[in-house]
Amino acid sequence: MKIEDELLKEVRVLLHPIRYRIVELLAEKPMHINGISNELGEDRRLVSYHLLTLEEHGFLSSNYEISELSKSKGKAIRKYEVTEKVKEVSSALKKRLYIYPK
């Protein structure tokens, strides 16, 4: 597969409307799924699907931490954050677009 084809595949994953909003949100601060779902006003299951897709493609990473929130205190919950791959793909896309002047 050519580099351009791979870049387009990655960009397509990243630029899905919900996934793009998730990445924008997580670029500000790492969050748990409930917080992401609430901020976006989207169903938790739908957000979960898109988080999994982003993580499978390397745009997000996650780790478990013990919750301090009263509702889930003491439970292990998953926190998501963006990876450097978001910047790498964005940069590569900008470079490719720059090659094609108006």
C-alpha cells in the first residue's frame, strides 16, 4: 500500500464527525467515557464504539484509574487521551495539501 493510501485511510478514520469531536475534546484534557458522552450529548454505546475505533488506529490511548467520584468511588474506570499520532497524521495531511497549490 502506498504511503498516500495509508494516509487517506488514517485521515478518514480521524475525520468522522463524532471521532473528530472526541479527539478535539480529549486534546484539551484526558477524560472518562461518561464525561465524553455527556460533553458530546451522544449515547454512551456510540461513544464507546468510536473510542474503540480511535484506539485501534492509534489515535487514542487509555489506562485504568481508581475513581474518586462519589457515584463510582473505588471502581476502576478507563481514562482516554490523544496520542502523538493525531499530530503526525494532521501534519502529514497538511504537507500533502501544500503540495497541491490552488
